[in-house]
Amino acid sequence: MATVYDGWDERLGRPVAVKLLHPGLSADPTFRTRIEFEARSAATLNHPNIVVVHDGGDDSPSGGAPYLVMERLPGRSLHHAIIEGPLSPMQVRRVLVEVLAGLSAAHAKGILHRDVKPANVLFGAEGEAKLADFGVAKVGGNDLTQAGQVIGTMAYLSPERISGRPATPLDDLYAVGALGYEALTGRMPFPHAEPAALVRAIAEHHLAPLLSVRPDVDPGLAAVVERAMAPNPAQRFANADAMRAALLAERPQTLLLPVPAVGAGQPWTGGVMPPPPPSRRRRALAAAAIAAAVLLALALVIAESVTSQPGTSQTPTQGTTTSLAPPTTPDAPTSLAPPTTAQPVPEHPGNGHGGGPKKPRHRKDE
């Protein structure tokens, strides 16, 4: 449809890309309208994952070939990257997430891309993926496609698009899944050169499971890609945000870090990690357990001191005699005998016969 040239913006002093419609198509009103339609569609989108369109017009005052002026990206396309071999799962995950972010912005504006494929994914200066070429896009109810005409690259079309049904956002998501399958495996999902065989393979979903072609892909990423390509639209993701969230939720497998060199940092202890710091709840439970243990120990000490008192008479001290009543049973009444004290020893000596004091004499009249 067009050729893209490397250009220079003389007025603003910046590199640009100029998309010029083929001369043989310039006289066709449909193609002229389509490239103008692309300019208006892209101009309404301002997103870091969509190629910016700066300007558009004709290459001559008399109405020559239409052109678009777009931002010039230093990176290559995803198509050229796949030619060199399959991408790593981490790279594919990032590309899909960024492409879906651009599609989400387009779908929010009512714009369907309808031609998502590796050649239309370009890389910026920081390696970010940008979706390009809205030349066959559909905006709201405006569609330049004629009845019975299928627009897009057949290898990335959904079964319902091939059957002639109107395009929906789910068709763009199907193409993103096909794009991810190709980026991971290095081959198209349906590598059929003959158009009739390709149509039949897509309609009957003759798709080799991704993990059978690329076993090292983490199952979560493979499941997202295959769900996006489900032959039944009801089994696909509801929108671009849902598919993007699934990709962000499915983390890759944990990487094993190499053993640090001897003498670098802390010494290696055999890979045993220190325990995590206790949480506030665990600290509170530990404090409560310690307090309970202290209270229990005090109770045991008090009980031991009480039970250690003797239940029988002790050796009496000099000058006193203690008499304890015998223990009683529940059926017998209790009587306590008052303690008796010994008579004080007189200071004067005795009579010399008994070693003790003399008994007092009584009167006869008593």
C-alpha cells in the first residue's frame, strides 16, 4: 500500500519517517481516503505505545501521492527480531504487555486496529514496543471495508474474521496471541503457504500446543497466549486490560542466583537464609507467653512455700510448750485446745531437794 522513507523535518530539526502511498494507488479514491483515515485515527491517540503521527498531506499542490509524517524510531520491528530467532519469554511478555496497553487506549477511543502483526510493532530508543499502521483501522461505525471484503493479514485473523463477521476488539486480542506465539516459537501459528490450507487450519484450529514447540516457556505465559487464540470468542479475554492483567499476574519462574565468590561480602553458609524478622503479632504472642510463664513460676513458688509448712508439732523452744489439737474429720466436731505456757522460773534458788520451787502452803480454813 505504501513505502516508508527516512526523512528530516527541516522546520523543527528532527528525524521523521514519511509514509508515501504507492503511485499506482494514488489515483484510487479508496486508498487515498484510507491513508487520510489513518492520519485522523492516529492523531486522536496519544500513547507511549502507539507511533505518533505528526502531519499528513499530498506531495504536490495538484494532489499527488498522499503521505504521512510520523516519529522516526531508531529500533527495528518485531518481524526483523523474530527472523533472527525466537525471543526469550521475558522479552515476549514485555512486548505483549506494551502492545496491549496501546490497544487498550485505541479501543477506549472506539478504534479497532485490525492488522496487529510483528511487522506493525516497532521498537523505540528504550526498547519499548509501539503499535504502528492504523491504515485498515475501524473507528466506531466508520468502515471503509466493502461487503464480503476481509481486511488484514490472513495469518493473524481470527476464525470469525475469516468467516466474514464484523471485527470486534476480541479480533485484535486474537492477533496479539498469534503474535506472541510466533515471537516465542519463531514460526507462525499456522505456517501454511497455500491460502485455502491456511483458512482451513485457522477455522479448524490446527494449532500445535505452544509448550510442545517451546518447552522452556513458563506455563502461565503459554496459557495466556493460547487463551487469546481460543477458537471460541467466549473463551478469550474480555478486553485488552484483562489480558494485560493476566500477563502481569503470571510471573516467570524464579531465577537461581549464582553462588558469590569467596571473600565477596558475607561468607557463604550453604544457602540457608536467615529467618524473617518477627511480625508485630508474633512479638505480642511471644511477650504474652513469657508473661504467662513468669506468672506460672510465681504460683508454683507460692504453692511450694505453703505446702512446705509441717503439719505436726515442732520442737518447742525453751520456756514454751505448744500443743496442737489432732486433725478432725468432717464427721467429728472440731475443738481447739488453748496453748499452755510454762511457769516462770523464780529467781531465788529452790530448797535444794527438788531442784525446783517449793509448793505454796495453804491455810487450814481454805
